Amino acid sequence: MFQALGENGFYIHAVFNIVAIVIVYCFYPETSCRTLEEIDLLFASKTPFVWETEKKFQELKLQHSELVHGGPHLAKAVHSGIEEVETLPKENKM
């Protein structure tokens, strides 16, 4: 079957790759360097398009800034340290 396609197999593969790039660019928002709260707000939009999702995210980010930047309870949790570390003895398996 693939031998019958010849070089047309390359063109078919190229078309599928181009379509995949367009789909990823249009429908998958960027989530790197964002907190879980920001990602939750990002996906709160009902639209599948990235540019509309980002616009809605900016609106929700302004409305719910305490979720994005963290409140006083989040600041305490971040700055709390480890008080004690317990080391357990290794078990001998024989």
C-alpha cells in the first residue's frame, strides 16, 4: 500500500502535520509559568479559541486577583519551613 503511494505519502504526511500545527495553535492555550489557579481561570471560558480564552482570562484575572496572586493564607503556607525530618532505618530483605 505504501509503495503504491510513492512520494504522495510525503505530501499526505505534510498536510496532516500542517493541520496539526494549526489545531494546536488555535485551540491549545499556553500554560507554562502559570499557577494552578491561573490555569483554572484560563479554562473557565466556554470558547474553544485561544484568543477568546486569553481575553476572558484577563477579565477573570482582574475580577479574582486574590486567587491569582494569593491571599494572606497562601503567603503563610509558602513561607512555612520544615520543622523536623525523620529518617527511617533501612529494612534488610533476605
